[in-house]
Amino acid sequence: MKIFTRNHPAMSPSSARTATSWRGARVVLALLAFLASTLAPLPVASAAEPIRNPPTSFEVDIPFPDVCDFPMTATVRGRTHSLTFVDESGAVVRGFAGGQLFVTWVRDDTGFSRTFAISGPTFFTADGTAYRGTGRWTTPMVDTGWVLATGNLTFDGTQDGFSLISSARGNVTSICSLMS
């Protein structure tokens, strides 16, 4: 086998460029073939389609006579949607709820009000228990009372039907101090 180099007397400069270009093209083709084989789509784990609940609008007034030293009412309104993830057999694995959600806290004694976006979302276990929240929330927190919390929240049960924050990474502010 004869090896051609740029300095070969029988090779013209354009032939040398062609040989060098062909070698470069072979390297590029080999690299593309390698990438195509390693990045080829892998088989997808078989799982059933999630159950999608379309956005639902609602508004509810909730009295809070004893949360602070003054009585308050919270008006919660918005549009929420949820996804329930199931395995191949249809058994629930976990869930998610989110959407546009707002709460307006009103002091019943003065009429002072503040509105906060609290869209979450919420992540649920297979039995429907909220175990984690992200984003912004107003809900009770262990040893703190009702708070406006933003960040990554861990829930441990409920208090009066509301998810109870057991730990938070982010910002937590007492609702009572925000409404004072």
C-alpha cells in the first residue's frame, strides 16, 4: 500500500488537499455513526397514559376566626388541573395538581386585604396524600401557624384539612404579620 503525503513529488497540491479532506470526512462519518448508535432511541418503559383532569374553575370563602389575634376570611379562587399517573395495570402511582390559584385574605375587623398567587403545584402519593409542594403556598406550618411559603415544601399530614408544612427550603412569612 502506498501512502501519499503532502510532500510526495507525484502528488499535486490539489490532490493532497483532496486526500486530506477525504481522511477528515471519514473521521467525521465514523464519529456520526458512533453517535447515532449510542444516542439511538432506547425502548420506553411501558406505562399507561396519565389520567388528565381538565382545568376546573372555583371560588370558595373560608372563615379563619382564630388564626391570628384578629378574625380573617380567605377567598380562594382559580382554575386547577391535575394529572394522576398509573402503572401498566391501572394502579395509581402518584399525582400532580397545579394551575392558576389566588387567595385574598381579608381582615374582618378592618377590611384590610391582600391577594397572593398560590398556584403550587402539589405532588401526591399513590393514596392521594400531599407530600411535597413547590412554588407559593398559604397553609399551616408545624410550630409556626399559617404562613405564606415559597420554595420547596415537605408536608406531613394535615391540619384542619389543609396540608401541613413540616419543612421548607425557601421563604416563609407568617400570615398574621403580613396582615397586621
